[in-house]
Amino acid sequence: MECPRWRLTEPHYINVPVLPDGTKVEWEHKETAKETGRTKRTLHSVPILLDPKDPADCNYPGEVIVALEVEGASHQRNDIIFVGTPTPGMEPLNEAAEAITAEHRQRWEHPIESLAPNGNMSEAESAFMERMMAAFGKIVNATAAPNATVPKAEYDELKERLAKLEAMLAGQGSPAPAPAARRA
């Protein structure tokens, strides 16, 4: 059984614990205590940048091949073993890699980029738009249209209420006196 293998099609930061030559991919942090003068050394695993266009990164002529280590499976001698999940910039090279890529492909599809060009909608999109427009129509029909005529009884009632309101306001206090006419 062979390990799942991919070819990098673009630069990647990948978690690679150990390179094929045995080099550990780590960052070393040193800190010296002022009181004692002792140095504390800490190692951190970090991702490595692999660029298929950089000949120094290529583990095969003109390409970078990475593999996911699977228990009981063998990998090629020069493959770079990585930890994690594949990305859209990795081209599967065998059936095991294709199966893993298929599992993750749905997460990679951007909702905007998946829309059809020129406004042509798929059946699912058309159905969604129809449901949305029907719901919008219910909301609009539930409220009166702005140019609809008001029934005569409602108009008369509103006119009567307005007259009562004006009378009430007039009874509370007279409006500001009009300016006196000027004598010439």
C-alpha cells in the first residue's frame, strides 16, 4: 500500500516535522536569565515554505512531491512527509490522495465563485429565488400599497379625528399672536 501523494502547484507553508535528509524543521528561541546568566533554549515546530518554482525546494526534478504518512503504508524515498490536510494547490498523484482530496473539496469551494457567469442560475439557485420572491410577495400584500385608495368610511373617520385633534390643540392655548400691522 502506498501513502497518499500530491504534487504542489503553488507555494505552500506546510507542517513538515522532518525533511527527507533528516533535518528537523524547528525554530529555536534562546533566552538568558539576568539573575543567573543561564540560557534557556526552546524549540518550536514551524511550517516550512515549499515553492515548486524554486529549484532548491524541489525534491524531484522540477517539482515538489509531498506525502501524508499513513500507518502501514510506504512512501517514496524523496517524498516530503507532511502533517495536516491537503489544500487546493495540491494535485493528487494516486487514488489514496484523490479520495482524501475529494473529502476536503467542498470546504474549498467559494460560494461566490461557484455562481454561474452571466447571471444564469442553477436549478437550486432558481428555486431559492422563487421561494424568496414568494415570501417577499406575502409581506408586500400584507401591508397596504402606497398608492391604494382608502375606503370612504376610513377617510371620513380620519378626517373627524384630525378635526378633534385640532380643536383640542386650540383649546390648550392659542397659537402665537400674529404680528401687528404696521402703521404707515
